[in-house]
Amino acid sequence: MLKNILLVLYGVLSYLLGFGILVYMVFWVYPWPFMPNTIDTAAVHHNTLLAAGVDVLLIVLFGLQHSLMVRSSFKTWFNTFVPEVAQRSTYTLLSAFFLALIIYFWMPVAGQVWHFESGMFFWLFTAVYVIGWSVATLATFQIDHFELFGLHQIWRYLKNIPEPEPEFTEKGFYKYVRHPIQSGTMVGLWATPSMSADHLLFAGTLTLYILIGLHYEEKDLVKTLG
């Protein structure tokens, strides 16, 4: 009984932290006046190369964790330390940790690509930003939001329900877009009325990571679903 209670608490905590950090990041990349800090509010570092190097390193660390932990070979090795039922929650928790590192240690670099404080382009970029992140969020519920964050795995374990076979989903946004979560994320990253040099670096490096990740995800889908 105690083991099950701890498992549920671990899953819920991982979900709250994982989803919470993601939501914070969505607001962090936009110049909302109510945010305590955003991607552009920290002081610009005097050494541009050092700042850019640190920023890229932070994203590389996030990308390595985010990608390596979903590989089948890693999961097999990870079974030695973490039971399978808690692996997705652990993945969520570690993803939140590395994303929080990006937000906390991000070092802005000087430069401005475009900046709109009002007018048509301000509202256009804002609308596209909202649409992009809304699509990415809603798409998680069109497959299985709580499966993605590890809660359904724990629920099935407690109810002695076997793990379902992988299936190809073609509903909601998935009828029209192959990868709506990633597509919405990329739109949300680039749609800003204030594109600073470091926002450009953030959006560009994450977009590159997403595209590389999709390449390997497609290979896994072919291997799993045929």
C-alpha cells in the first residue's frame, strides 16, 4: 500500500512540475508585462560568444536528455534502476529539470531582429503565438495527455490493466498535421512581436532539435507501427 501511495505521489509531483515548467516556458518566451522575468529581461552579458555558448550548451543538455531517455536501448538499461511504471514520470521530471535550467541560466545576447509594441504586426504575432501554443497543448489531449506525462501508466499499474499496444492516431489535428505538438511548438517559438537576438537563438536551436528529433521519431514509428 505504501509503495502504491508513493508511486502516485511521485507521478503527480512529476506531472505538476513537468507541465508547470512547460506552461512557464510558454509565457517566458513572450514579452508579457506581468511576468517576473522573460527571455529578454535579464541583463545582456558583455561577452556575446560566452553567453551564446552557454545558451546552446543548455539546449544541448536538454535535447540529449529528452532524446536519449526515449531510446529503447536506454529504457532497457534504465529498468535496472527505475521500474517501468515510473519511467515516464521520471522522464517528465528530468525534462522539467533541464528546461528549468535553460530558463534560470539563460544569458541574453545583444541585438534586435524586430520589435513591435502595438499595431497590426504586434497583434498578428500575438495571435499566431496563441494559436501555436494552443494547438500544441490541445494535441496532447487528442492522443493521451496523461500518458505523455506518465500518469496513465501508474493508473494502469494500480488497476492491473495491461499496457495497450501502440496505435496510429488520426483524429483532431492529427487528421491534417503529421506532428501537431511539434508544429505548434515551433510556431509558438517564432511568433513574437519582439524577436531579440537571444530569442532567435532559442527558437533556432530548439527548432533544429525538434527537426532532428522528428527524423528519429519517424524511424521509430515505422519500426513500431509499420
